[in-house]
Amino acid sequence: MKEDKLIIYAFGLSLAFLVISGLTAFLSLPTDAGDLILRFDNFQNEVVWSGGVGIFYGILGVVLVMAIINLMLANYIYDKEKFLSYVFAIGTTIITFLFLVATGSIAFIN
């Protein structure tokens, strides 16, 4: 797997998305303001779901652990089934990109 550039680039991009998400959260989310607005309903102009900064960093940790598990699984099954390794790599990249988008919108709302 170490010679396959697509998998290496996909997991590297996933790690970059997670680092950017963490930096965005660290630099732009308030730490002492109480609850964060995690979801805002524009039609009714009300907060639907709020939570602390710890919840957000917990979700970031879960996404990081998921990416590490997918990397280990892709490495384990690479010799047997290359296509499934590609699915793990691209799927992890998509999930971390969506988490980056969610981080940006939470930072924008707060």
C-alpha cells in the first residue's frame, strides 16, 4: 500500500482536512461563552440544537479515530482487495471533507 499514491494522497488529504477543522475550531469558536449553536433553523429563526465546545471536540476525536481505523483496514486488506482499500480511502476523504464543511458552518454561526 505504501507505493499506491492514490491511497496515500487520499488519507493525507483526510488528515489535512482534520487539521484544518481543528485549527478552525480552536481559532474561531468561543470557549467561555457557554453553549455553541450547532444547528440553526432559518425558517423558524430558532436554535434547534446547542452544545458545549467539548461536544464538538468529542466529535472531532471520533472522526479522527474513524480515519485511523479506516487507514488500518485499508492497509490490512490492500493485498487481498485493492478496490475496497480505494473505497476506504475515498470514503474517509469525503467524510472528513464534510466534517470540515460542518466545522466552517458552526464557526460561521457562532
